Amino acid sequence: MTLSGHSDQVRALVVADGKLFSGSYDCSVKVWDLNTHECLHTIRLYNEVFGIGAAAGYLFTGDENGAIKIWDLVSYTCLHTLSEHNGSVYAFATAGSKLLSASSDTTIKIWA
């Protein structure tokens, strides 16, 4: 099975709430149904997606300019933008209520 729909490189994947989320250089995140393999929704961003993560009902995207967007996993609306990194954001992890982000600026940020 192949999932197609992005128009540029797919850079990141995460599974949450029974769905697959794919982030791409085409400035979008696609939401896929893992059973039917259909694209359920496309989240449009202004910058290329370098990193993606999910936890506790939220989706996190990191872009080429160091911005992190926090999305509601139900409505797919952007709730917050965090802009502390000075380079592309590639990876996310969570520890309890904290969000951790890793960037090409050589730092890891811990968000409470």
C-alpha cells in the first residue's frame, strides 16, 4: 500500500488517535485514515514542515524558520505558535506536561 498526495518530500510521520499524520516540504500536513488509507484532511502551513509530533490531543509541527505550531487534533486549528528556535525544528518529545523540541540551532527547548 502506498499513500500518495504530497507534492514534495515527506519529512516526518506520527501516529495519533488512530490516524497517520505526514509532514512535507510542500507546506502541508496530511491526515490519513489507517484503515481506509484515505486522506481525511490537509492542514496548510506557510512554511515547509521539518518535524512533527503528537501527544495528549495535540499535534506539533516544526518548520524551517524555527517556529513550532500547536494544533488541536480534533478541529485541526492552530492554537499557539512558539518562536524561540533560531533554526529548523526537526523533532519533538513529551515528558508529562512538557513539550521538548530539537532544532538545527543546536538546542533542545523545554516548554512547560
